Amino acid sequence: MTFWSAQPELFFLARLSPMRGAELYDKLSGFVGDLQNVGLRLKQARDAYDLAQGKLVSGRGNVIRQAETLRALGVKPTKKLPAPLVSSVVETELHGDVAPAPQPSA
């Protein structure tokens, strides 16, 4: 194939490349936006998790402390709480490091 016989193909490719490039750029732009939304939702989920975890294990009114207090008073549960979770709360209280529950970041 000579340069002159390839002219129609080259002309077609020259016109096709900018269109495909624009399509690719637009798809990439949409993907970046979607990925940013995923990041935002992950941050929101992490903030919600941190608040729930704080209520569970931090501060004077934490749920683990209250449950362990009830157990110490004679309540006989049929299930056990995870030992590392209980020991971390007990260890924190023994050292007087009772921290307030975390607040969500803005």
C-alpha cells in the first residue's frame, strides 16, 4: 500500500483519533468523579464507625463497661464478649485513661 492509496484510511484515522480521545477523556472524568464519591462515602462510613466504636468502648458510660459491671453484679450471660475488647476497656480504666468518645471529623 502506498502513501497515496492509504490516504482515505489515514484521513479516517486522523478524524477518529480526536473523537476517541474525547470519549476516553470524558469516561476518565466520570470515573474520577465516581472514585471521589467512593472516597467521600468511605470517610463517612469511617466517621460513623468511629462514633459507634467510641460509644462501645470509650468514656465512663461505654457499653462494654456497663455490661461488665452488670456481669460483676451477678448477671449470668449465655454468651461472652471478645476478650481483647473487654481487656482493652478494663486496662484503660485501670490506668485512668478513660477517654471521651471520638467526634466525627468535619
